[in-house]
Amino acid sequence: MSSFLFDTCLFIDYWNGDSAAQSLVNDVMTGKVSASFSTITATELWQYSSLSRKEEIQYLALTKFFLIEAPLTNTAAIQAGQWLRSLSRSTRRRVSADALIAATAKERGEVIRTRNVREIKRFYPMYLIY
């Protein structure tokens, strides 16, 4: 069984009705694949003031019953910091969450499912576009 880490883009696309994202989530719900989510993704999603109650409920159901929580560890945080070190301050601010998500996936040996290829591939080569 494949193991993936779903990034923030996948959740947003799922909620916006993207068929590829919905298919991936359905595969998790039916047990075809195993997937996790980064606690950084939780932060990114919950910060949006436009997050609707329906989206909150869907998110909570997915993360409580179907997805595996992938918490940020000190090891992953250090890895992300090392990756970010050579970037400008403004770029570091813009891509820090992506680096943390990528470092979490690397530590867990998971493939990131994303459409945010530009930023993810900067840090971690194991990703698949959905």
C-alpha cells in the first residue's frame, strides 16, 4: 500500500471540487491508499478567515478518521532550516511552510501529493502531481 503525505494544496483543491484531489481523498476513505497530513497544513488551513463551517467539518472528519497526523518533529524542523538557510529572507518567509511539510515527508519516507511543485521540488524530490 502506498503512503502519501497530502499537502495544503490538495485540501484546498478537494474543497474546490477538483476531481483529481477528490479521487485521492476517496482512495484514502476506501482504504486503497494510506495518507498523512502535516500539522503545518492544519495551521495553513485554519488561518483562512474564509474557511467555511462545511470545510471545517470535512477537514475534521478527514483528519480524525481517515488521515494520519504527521506532527512536526525537531529533526524535520532542523532539516527545513538547513534547506532554507541559503534563501533570501523574503523567500524564506514565503516558503517556510513548504519546507516544513517537505521535511516531515522526508523524515517519514512519504511521497508528497501536491500541485505546488515549484516550491516542494526545491526541497524534496519525492512528490507526485495529482
